[in-house]
Amino acid sequence: MKVDVLLGLQWGDEGKGKIVDVLTPKYDIIARFQGGPNAGHTLIFDGKKHVLHTIPSGVFRPGTKNVVGNGVVIDPIIFKREITQLLEAGVDPRPDLLISRRAHLITPTHRLLDAASEQAKGKAKIGSTLKGIGPTYMDKTGRNGLRVGDLTSGKFDERYQALRTKHLGLLQQYPNFEYDLESVEDEWMAAVHELGELQLIDTEHYLNEALDAGKRVLAEGAQGTMLDIDFGTYPFVTSSNTIAAGACNGLGVGPGRIGEVIGIFKAYCTRVGSGPFPTELLDATGEELRQAGGEFGATTGRPRRCGWLDLVQLRYACRVNGVTQLAMMKADVLSGLEEVPVAHAYAHAGGTTQNLPYGIEPDEVTPAYTNHVGWQEDLTGITTEAGLPDSIKSYIAMVEKEMATPISIVSVGPDRAQTIVR
């Protein structure tokens, strides 16, 4: 068996959590392979809304194993809070929740460093969620990190104190930054010891043995392709590899074990935080999209920047991920528009290109739009492909042709039931 990968093709917030939840009955194991509590995967079913940050989105399907891979960074306080909220919702994730010993821990001082660094950047800030993600990955690559496996090694206290001392030294570089470490440290210590009592595994062995035994595995990505540390809109990116290749080093499976790559995109585009966004709408239409789509961060509550679908960007994302099938989300949000503009190319360097350039700032590229016929119908009650209006069928066919990739799923509303599998 092979690992299928599901990931976002834009700047995150594409609706990955919902599609993982929809697809989970086909899989035995759902595995998160990168990112941390900066993710906000929203699932809606039976009239209730659930937001997951670190725990995989398969947790609501009984009997499915949910693996937090080595590529994930974990904040014990947020993780504990997430488990508590699930318990209050009548779901106990612990029997089927497995955590890699190699996953790194976000400490209280990681969060302080994140906040101090972002504050010092002023207008040049990157829009960090201030969850300590960046500093944790920096310690990982700097070989100073604290890992889940350290909790049972007998050397945890020693390693924690060494990292804490290092961080307090770094914080001296920010004399104007005020903080109170002790106020959160006790809570963190209690949470991290509870984390150590959960099921800790070596995911590289567990997943490969599961595949050998014929188990079906879905790797769940966080954020989106354009936030990838290597291939995103650097430096306005996250600190991990969000693309399909990240599933290999984020779980411990070889490239030859990757099967389907399911890429998720919205029928328009959104972005949270700073950074270039070629098709962004800075007018009333952008605000209308934001309100109609409920475009506010599930983790931060920040309003998302909105714009038209960008096929140059989407083609790039399909290419670097090796996407084999697409899922189009929030088609219902565009209902009522007479025309739907789509960027098919960029004006760039005195010519036109359909390949994403190195730089996509406003002074470097200008989107070239083509208007497509919109759809007036309310899509939220449609349950079959045959029931879709001809205009949206044409829109789907246009994207499939441009990407040379089939759209296998169309989402027409936030609930798990509002999903059309083609």
C-alpha cells in the first residue's frame, strides 16, 4: 500500500480539515506530517463546529488511528486544551491517538522569542501567529530542540533547563520586550507531563509496518503550498515543508510509498498575514467575498485577504506537489456573481507568463484576467454533480483543462454532507 497525501494548494485555509473528515472512512490511519498549532482545521457536521489545531482531522471517525508525525511541533498546553474540548464534545481521542517520539516540543520561551522577534520587526513583520512555531523549528535545525521522546528519557529536566537558559539569553537582545515566564511555565509543565502519558510511538516504523500490512494511510498537511519554506512566497512563509515531499520526512516514509496527491483549492483565493498576493481585491468586492465566505482565521480570528482564483499560482502548486486530483472548495460563496474573473497569466518582465516567477510583488507581476460566466443558483442544497448549474460545470472543466488534472471533489457548503464526489 501507499500513503495518499492531502494538502492545500494556496496560502492555507483551503478546507483541508473538512475533506480529511469526508475521506477518512476510506482510510485506517490519518497522519499529520508538519506544522503545529498555527493550523486551524475546521469541521462542521450535525450542526456543530469543531476546530482542530494539532490533532489529525480523522479523530471524529471511530476506529481510525490518528498519528501526529515527527514533522509536527507540539505545544503541550494547546494539545491538552484540544483534547479537553474533544472530551467535552463527547469524543475521546486518546485510545486512537499516537504521537511520534521525534516530534519537537514548543516551550514557553519559544513563544516569547516568537513574539519578541515579531515585535522588533515593526512594519516588516511576517504575520506570525505567535505560537512559537518558527523558533521551535530553528532549534530543531540548530540541533538544540526538545522532543517528545525526551519526556521518557530520564534527561528531560536537564535538557529543558539548558534550552530555557539559552532562550533567556536570546531574549536579552530585546530590551523593550516585557514578559512573565513563570506565569505560564507551571501550566506548561503540567501539560507536558500529561502529554508524556499518551501513546508515544516511532512513526517511521509504525507507518511502514502498517503499509506492509495493507493498511490505508492518508497524510494530512497543514497551511498551504504558498507558505512552504522553500517554494512559498519567502520570507512570508511558515517554517516547514508544506508540500507533498514534506510527508516523506515528516512521517518517515520513502518517496516510492507516496500514492495519490489530493490538492485542495478554493474557487477563489485567500491569504492571512503579510506577503504578496497578486489577485487580491482591495475593494468592496473583496469585503463581500470575506463576509460571504466567513473568511476569518480559525486559529487567530484575523480577517483573511480575498482575491480571484489565480491559475498561474495554482499551476505552480500542482507542479511542485505532483498533484493527481483536485478538490474545489467554497464554490457556493461565488453564487450570485454575473461574472467570475480568473487570472490565467501574468504580465511580467515585459512579456506574459503562465509560470510563477521568482518574485510576485505588485511591481513585478500584473494578473491578466479572463471573465467566466458566474452562477446565480444557491449551491448549498445540491447533492449530485448532475444538479450543478451548467456555468459552474464549465468553470470546473476550465480549471481541469488548465491544470490537466481532474477535480474529484466539489464542496458546496461547510458541512461534511455538502460535498459532491465526482
